[in-house]
Amino acid sequence: MATSNSLRNQFLIAMPALEDPRFQRTVTLICQNDENGSLGVTINKKQSNLSFADVVEHLELVNTIKTAIPALPVFHGGPVQPELGMVLHDNSAPWDSTLKISENLALTTSMDIVRSLAEGNGPTNALFLLGYAGWAAGQLETELLENSWLNVGADPKIIFHTEIEHRWQSAASLIGVDLNKISSLTGHA
């Protein structure tokens, strides 16, 4: 089943009945959607036991950094390749290994952006993520038809300027949905 780029730059908002613990109450930004499948990153699940300073130390950049490392949270981007670090950022500068999502958003996997963030010279708006979410061709579209997700155009304000714990409801509010009023129970007539 061929797909179009119609889901690129869309938020996937987990419905209350979604039972997969990896995606409960999540907002996932779709970064790529084509005939090979879909790739997205979750923007509202922080890694509880890891800081950006830990990542910089693990990458052995500490000795090369002369300034204080910014106190960035590390996000759980998804269950696929949880050791892969990526930066979701505004599209303000060219970086190596960058996937352009929209005019305002990009996803970069190269070390140059990590070093720049650690030095305090990175993009103005950025999230550091480990891992991503992936779907085979047609899988995400099937999950949408099964009402596992709501989808709406992404808003960088929610990604970069909304408190993490409010992103799920704020994303749903973009289409006038109050997730607190939707039952997590499902049934069949």
C-alpha cells in the first residue's frame, strides 16, 4: 500500500484507549511518511535517568567543551534504536545528516549539532531525543483507521514552548478535542 507525504509534519496524539505502554498519552511528530513506511519522534516523554550532560560525557565531548553544558532534558523519542541520538530543531542552520520535516522543523543525527548544543551554539529551539518510532508501509494508516491516534498539523510552539506535561492535551486542543472527556473504554455495538 503506497502512502503519501500527507502525514509528514503531523502530530500523532495517542487516544486514551491506546494500551501500548510505549505510546500511552504521547504526542509523536511524524518526520517522514512514504512508500517505505513512517518515522516519528515522541516529544513528551522525558528520559528520567539521563541528562544531556550525561550524553555529552558519554560521547567524550566533556574535555573539548569549555562552557557550562546547557541543562537540556533527554527525550525518549521512541522504542526503535533507543541508543540513537537525534536533535529535533528549528530549521535555522545547515547541519550534517539532516532530514527537513517542514520549513520550520528538521531532525538531525550528526555529531556537529550535538557539539554545538553542548557549546551553547546550537539551534535556538531544540529537543535531544534517543530513539524513534517506526511503522511499516501502511501500518500507521491502519492504526489511524482503528482510532488509536488523532492527527493534526504540527505546531512548533507545542514542541518547543509548551510544558512537557501539557503537550498531549495542547496538541489535541489544536482540533478542539478535550482528551479528558474521552473515555478510555471501548466497545462494540
